[in-house]
Amino acid sequence: MAAGRALRLLPLLAAAATVVLEPAAAVWPQPQVEGYPPGGGRCLLPPRRFRFAYAAGSAVGPGCAVLEAAFQRYWALLFAAARPTENEPSWGMPCTQLLVFVATPGCDGFPSLDSKESYKLSVLEGSLLLSADAVWGALRGLETFSQLVGRDENGTYYINKTEIVDFPRFPHRGLLLDTSRHYLPLRAILETLDVMAYNKFNVFHWHIVDDPSFPYESSTFPELSKQGAFNAMTHVYTASDVQTVIEYARLRGIRVIAEFDTPGHTLSWGPGAPGLLTPCYLGKDPSGTYGPINPILNSTYQFVTSLFQEVSAVFPDFFLHLGGDEVDFSCWKSNPKISAFMKEMGFGKDYKKLESFYIQRLLDIISSLGKGYIVWQEVFDNRVKVRPDTIIHVWKNSIPYMEEMANVTKAGYRALLSAPWYLNHISYGQDWMAAYQVEPLKFEGSPEQKDRVIGGEACMWGEYVDVTNLAPRLWPRAGAVAERLWSNVTVRDLQDAYVRLADFRCKLLGRGVQAQPLYIGYCENEFDSIPAERR
Amino acid sequence: MAAGRALRLLPLLAAAATVVLEPAAAVWPQPQVEGYPPGGGRCLLPPRRFRFAYAAGSAVGPGCAVLEAAFQRYWALLFAAARPTENEPSWGMPCTQLLVFVATPGCDGFPSLDSKESYKLSVLEGSLLLSADAVWGALRGLETFSQLVGRDENGTYYINKTEIVDFPRFPHRGLLLDTSRHYLPLRAILETLDVMAYNKFNVFHWHIVDDPSFPYESSTFPELSKQGAFNAMTHVYTASDVQTVIEYARLRGIRVIAEFDTPGHTLSWGPGAPGLLTPCYLGKDPSGTYGPINPILNSTYQFVTSLFQEVSAVFPDFFLHLGGDEVDFSCWKSNPKISAFMKEMGFGKDYKKLESFYIQRLLDIISSLGKGYIVWQEVFDNRVKVRPDTIIHVWKNSIPYMEEMANVTKAGYRALLSAPWYLNHISYGQDWMAAYQVEPLKFEGSPEQKDRVIGGEACMWGEYVDVTNLAPRLWPRAGAVAERLWSNVTVRDLQDAYVRLADFRCKLLGRGVQAQPLYIGYCENEFDSIPAERR
């Protein structure tokens, strides 16, 4: 039954699938530099006595919310399964604490594109030291530490001696979730943020509204969600929900970049914002349907200014994602007032000029609000005048995306890559491999151009995804993107990645993540939908 | 972002996605005959008083385990969400009981290929009557009844007047799970049986062992799982587990057909059954690897006889699935003793003859145990002499499967269709539609041939599927196969099916099933991983 065929096609991987790894052998994503001290050896961790603590001279110390919360999380992840009656190991070198040193102060701020995420982790004779420039790097190091801890056959916790110097290859490592095509409950978003942190992702791109629904509860325009959400009571994100997401993300070193995509992809805005969308015409009369935002009215820009004033205040990140993709011109073309405006403006029949007219005004509004912006590639393709520090998000596959990366960076703009990382697109088999093999800098261009690639994002669009299948579709597939964006350019071996990713996936199951299998095999602890603390 | 593209390709479906159905409007799979009494009207169900009861003259009554358990299940499914303080409806026609009439006695037996599953459900003025030939039909009718019950905006339970006469188009409507490539915990199998019953599936084809692992604990040969399971303690099905599955299935009118696939697909048998598998050779010496079961040794047939003696006793169904697919001849070809045997037997270089030699002896053993058998199509393709009542399972797509269906039935054998229903094969988009549009009898053949098609099976092979993604991959996609096998040949309208299946999927969420969405939209009650009774 076709079954067998796949087995024969992948003999190496089939063999690898049954390799039982030393739990401590692998870190995902692979650290930049890992050295093993001569002689080897390991350090035993006594669960009841083990503590995280601050090293002498650390610029942050007790009371630092980001680290205190992380210490609690990682202690629970590491030792929650330890039985309270567990004997402490009576032999070997014990390590009772991990000392954390942070060079620069700051615990209450938000991570940003410029945050330092580098860290150094030393596991030496009886001592564990994690040092980092900033708390954000300490978070990454804690994750690495947690993946290095194993349990031997007696249940004793240990960590092998090692010295890791680590830092991200790209500063923007994002994951997009779409909460408009299907509503995702708050819990699903928070759980995704947890697993993002395990993968060292640092940007949650929240594609929060779109054509099908408007779940964002706006304080300025409450009718938008009242009229535009699937259900205005149950399928919305309240102001409190949004704050919860932002703080939950901050505590994990993750930025939240909200996308309010205009002028297309706004059908759900219409009912709650009369006059905002373009009325489409059938011959001489309005057809009763609506198109993109109406770019010819002053009221449109008043609305957009007010909405983005609110959004800019709610979302602390410097960047907003403004969309700007896939504007369908047919409705604009049908509308006689738009035609008149086109003539008046001298745009001829070039509706791209009308689109640019809107985008230009939008960008000016956002700039005046003191925010930076990311836009989908059409804004660049259509030659809209943007600020030099604009980030262009490359998503199309109609032309080779590497040409677009070359063009965008040649024009001096920063680029974000998503085109090969649409993880909502699924196919039979190990499709994580294609995502893994992408090399974001493999295009013709100067070193300066390459420097303008700030990273990429895995996208999970919501046509066919909701809370029922989000986690297994995302994990561990998105891990392929996470490693590509974090690890060294030289880390590309598929067989090695397979073994480590399969192992990482087993770790995710142990953490209660519903991560699907890569291929035939098993994990010592399979997924259990009932969390450890409730069993 | 490509997102929008899909939306434009499916405008009709996009529109349908936001249709909010009257919960009571749809039944999945669609009943054969549904009549609405003139005048319409509805009957209100008071949750605290509502009871299932036996009609006068019913051949089964109190104490019938199959029905008593079903009454409890459906009462809980219908009314578990009712608040204990709920007011009874004070107006309208109340229906306080569903009377069940079963014409023929029998509560303790197992369902079989010949079981009668027809039923009639009448919802008339103040009276609810379900009548059936046998308890198995009563189970199907209870499921239909449960899908017809709705709740109005005040929370009042109701059912619209209707008269349904229903029966299955095909008697064998199966679902295959593969517990060898990944182990599925008992809980996952039981939950799948629940959802199978919601879909009126009636055969659980348990592909219990295969190359990667042997999780079946044999009392005769305990070493098979001790050596062949992924983990002999945690990744096995004990005798008690197997009995639990069989009884759980029986109570839902589902047959359990176990598959012990030979002579290929048996690598995991090797370690626990020394001498059973063929040693492969590299040149003149054994290579240390093994191939299919060794067909030239008497000890092989002694082993097979003992194992199937046990299996025949453990699994009560008349049929066993014997596999017989995808035998790889390369190992046999390498082995000098096999070559000598081939010569002695006059098989020349035709290894199909050797395969047939094995299968023929296997089938004789199974016949002598008083069991019937199902085999994969290769057994027929290779012209093995089989009993006239053999069922041939069509799975290959290398030639059009309809040719194979024609050939099998022309040769006088009964046929089961799975080729177009490999649900482990996934693709982007609404791939349930292809499964739905299959017509099993669309081949050239006489009416007698068509009569030999006893049904089909949806297959969920386990290369990429385990407990983390089983439910969302199965449901509601397998529902497409369920309706094709149950409903009338004329029920084929995709748009109508989309609306009903989307509605059914929302019902599944309400029952705690992690069923994935068909397309953009929402359900009033989204999936919550915490079951209602534990919330």
C-alpha cells in the first residue's frame, strides 16, 4: 500500500527515524559555535535544589520581570516531571545553580529590531554560567540550556560539559498568524508564542484582520468588530486580550507586529465603517457590493488617521505592517466617481497610480505617528515613494523571489523573505525540507545588499487552518525556518537536520506541544493532550 | 498574499462558508429518503425529562447492552450542555421520549457483513419513533436523531417534524488505521471509533503491525512485541487493550478487522521470530539483513498456523485481512536456498509463483480455522488460487482502479475500494472533494458485477500521522468517503455537500472532535481541547 513505496524512497531517513538520541545531544536551532572541553564529563542537576540566580556584577538582578518569569518557566519545563520524592543524585559533580550575567541594564522595555540576542553558555566543572549583553540574549541562552539537559536511565538530570557562543544570523525571525480567515482563541496564540520562543523566533506578525472578519476590538471604532467579527461576543480580541498577547510575547523576547492591511483585503471593515469602501457598479448603478478602501475621499484619510493613531498606541513596536498587497482594480474601474478622479489627477487608465496615491498618503500618516513600516512587495513593485528605511516583505512566487530580493536591496530598501515559507501550503511527505534548504542571501548583489536582508517570516495563512490543526501544521515545520534564520549559513546538512529536528520534536511533545511527526518512528513520551500538571 | 487568490477561485464556496445553518437542517451522511409532513412544525425536547425507551412489541428491551450504552451516549451528547437549572419549555408540543422498536432479537452478538442497518425515524405530533430490523440499525437511527436536534436562540432543544427511511448503499464502510509506522494510544483509537459511528462507518480495519513495529502483544509469541514494538512497555496493545477496542467498536455497531500482512511488510516480526524471515545475501554470504517471510521452510507454516490460530480467536469477525501486498523479490532472489527451491518447484525465475505458493498455503490455513479473508489486490493480480468468497481490496493507482474493479468482479470476486481514498495523502485546499466525487460503481460491468462491490475503506497510513495529527487529518475528510458509501448514488452535489459537511464539522467540534475546517469561516462553538464535562 503506497506506504511501502515511501519507505524505499527514503532509506537513509527511515534508518535515522529509529535512532534514539541522547536527549542532550541536539539543540534546535543549531548554535553558532559549540565547543566541548577536553575530557568531556557531565554535571548533575538536583531538581529540588536547582535554582537560577544572578551572577555577581550582572546589570540586572532580582526583580527583573523578564528573567524572573523565564526562570520559573524553565524550571517547570525542566523539572515538572521530577517526582517530589526523587532522590538527589548521590554521585558525580552536582550543579545546583545556573548563574546569569547580563551586561546591560533593562528589564521593562520591549524587544526591537536592534535588540542584542547573543549569549554565551558555559557548562564547566561544577559551574553553569550564562552571560549575555541584554536580557533578550539571556532568554535565548536559557532555551539552549533547557534543551541541553537530559535524563539518564535512572531519571537523573544532567548536562554535558560544553561551551556555546551563540547569536542570530538575522535579526528579524518571524511567524505570521492569520486571525481573520479563522478566529484563533487567545490560548492558541499564547501557546504559539511559547513554541516560537523554543525555536528562537522573535517576531509575531499578527495578520489580525482581513476580508473575512475583523476580530480586533477598536476603542475608536467599536462598530468595526461589532459588525465585522464572525461573532462580536466570542470571536473578538478585546483590548485586554491584545495587551495579554503583547506582554506574553515581551516576556519571551518576541515583538508583536500588527498588520492592518489596506486598501485591499478590507471587506470586513465595510459594515462597521460606512463610506469607507468603494461601491462597485454594474453598468450605471451601484451593484451593492464593495471593493477596496475608497482612495478619493477625504473622509477615508480621516478614518485611517484615527484608526492608526489607536493602533500605533496599542502596539508598542516601532514597526507596523501596512499590507498593500493584491489590490483588485475591477471595482475601482467600475465606479464613475473614481474614473472622474483618475482623469482629474491625470492618472490615465493606470490604477497602480491610484493605489500609489492611497499608499503614499497612508505612509505619510504612519510617519507622522512616529512609526516605521513594513509593506508587502507590491508597494515596491508599483514604485510607490516610500521612506528609505521601509522594509519590503517579499512573498510572491510569480517571478523568482530571489530576483525580487535583489531588486529590493539594490534600490536600498531592507527586505524580509516569506515567499518560500508559506507553511499553510502543505503537500504529502517531508515538506519541511524545502523550507530548510532555502538560502535567503542566494541572489546576485553586493555585500551591502545582503546586509539589507533583515530576515524572514514563516506564514500560516488561515484559509484551511484554525485552532484544530494550527499546532500540528506549524510544528515542527516552522522549525525549519527558525533554524535557517538563526543558525550559521553553513548549517545545511539535511540528514543531520532530520535527526536533530526529530529529536527536537520529541522535546516539544514533552512540553505539551501537539507537534506532528517528521516520519516513521516514535518518541519516548508521546503527545498527551492532558498537560502534565493536570494529569 | 496568495491567500486572496484562493478566495477568488472559490467564490461560491466562500459565500457558503458564512452561511449559518439551522443546526437541525443537515444530516451527514445524507439519509436515503426524507419526507417532511405537510404543515411542518417542531417538537420540543425537555432535557431533564427526555428519555429513550423501548416501544411496545420491540424484540429487544431493557438490559440490551448495545442500546442501553447508546442511550447514555446520545443523551450526554444531546443534553450535556444543558444547564441543570434550565427551564423546561413552557409552550409548544413537548416530546419527552424517543421510542425505539427493534424487530429482531439480539444484543450480545457482533455486527457482521450481513447485519441489517436500516431504520425508520418518525418525528410526528408529540411522538418520536425509531424502528429498525436490528439493534445495528437502531444505532444508525439514534445518530441521525442526534444530528436532527437543534437549539433555538433561547436554548430550547427541538426537532423538526420529519420522516426518514434510511439504509446504507454498501454494507462495508471502513476506515483503516496504521498502528505500526506510528503507535496510536488506545485513547486515540477509541476516539476514532466514536467519530466513525457519527459518520456511520461500520468497519475498523486495524493495520496493526508492519515493517516498522509490532505493537500487538501475542500470547502465543510474546517475543514478537517484546522485540518488535517501538517500546515493549509503552508502545504495545495488550490483550486487554484489544478486547477494549473490540467491545467499544461492537457497542457502536463497528466490526474490527485485523490485518496481519504477510509475507512482505514483516520486518518487525524478525527479531522476535528467529528463522521466520528470509536472510538476504550479498554475493555468497548472508548480508545480515532480512526480507519477506521465508516461504520455503516448514517451520514458517507452523509459526503462521499458531499465530493465526490465536488471531482468529482474539478477533471475532468472520474476516481477517491477510495483506499480501508489495512483496519485494530482491531478497528472495539473493538467497541461494530460495533459488534451489524455485528450481525444485519448477518456478523458473517467476517469483510471483513463489509468492503465490506462500499465499495459497496461508489461505488454506485460514480456511481451516473457519475464517474468511480479505487480501490486497496483488493476490488477485498474481493469480493466486483463492476461495470464491474472497474479498479483493483494490488500492493501487498504477492502473486505473476502475479497470481493476471490473476485472475483480468479472472474475466473480467481491471487491472493496480504497485506491482513491488514501487520506494520508494530503494536498493544499479542499481535497475532500476528490474523495467525495468518486463513484465506486462507475466501471464497465454487469449488474451482477456491481453487486459484488461490497463497499470501500478510507485509509490513513501512518508514515506522517500519529496521535498529534490523526484527528484533524481524518475529520471531516473521511466524512466524504462515509457519505459516498452510505448515501444514495444520486447524492453528489458538491455545493450542497459543502454546506452540510461544514455544518457537520461544527457538530463534531461540539462533540469534542478536533476536526479541521473545510474553508474560511467559523463555528458557533469552536474546538476546545478540554471536554465539556471537565470544563
